[in-house]
Amino acid sequence: MDIFGIPIETTKDLLNLSLSGGFLLIVLFLCLVLIRLYVVLGNLANITESIAEITDVIRHYVWKPIELINTLISKITSLFNKRR
């Protein structure tokens, strides 16, 4: 008996053929998983880049004015404390 041009004479030949088919399916599945992981990690890199840009904007437009106001308040209070 021949399957895909491979002669099958004993049950051992059939076992080897089924094992090689199973390993082929496992390899194909792992390749698909690795491709999907590559796509997900690429998206993750884009997301982290966007988050870095957002934190830079927040740092520049929100945190810097708050630091400036805190510095002004501390200097003004130190001036008032010196006058007393």
C-alpha cells in the first residue's frame, strides 16, 4: 500500500508516517504562534511609544506648570516669613 508515494509495508511504517504528520502539524502550529507573537509585540512597541509621547506631553503641559507654581509659592512664603 502507498500513501503519498510512500510505501507502507508494516505497522511501524504507518506509525512513523503518522508521527511525522503529527510533528509537521506541531511545527506549523508553532510557526503560526511565532508569527502572531511577532505581530502582537510589534503592536505593543507602537503602544508603548504612544504612551511615552503622552507622558511627555503630560510632563510638559501639566507637571511643569505645577512645579512652577510650587516654586513660586515656596519663594513667596519664604519672603513673607523673612519679613516677620
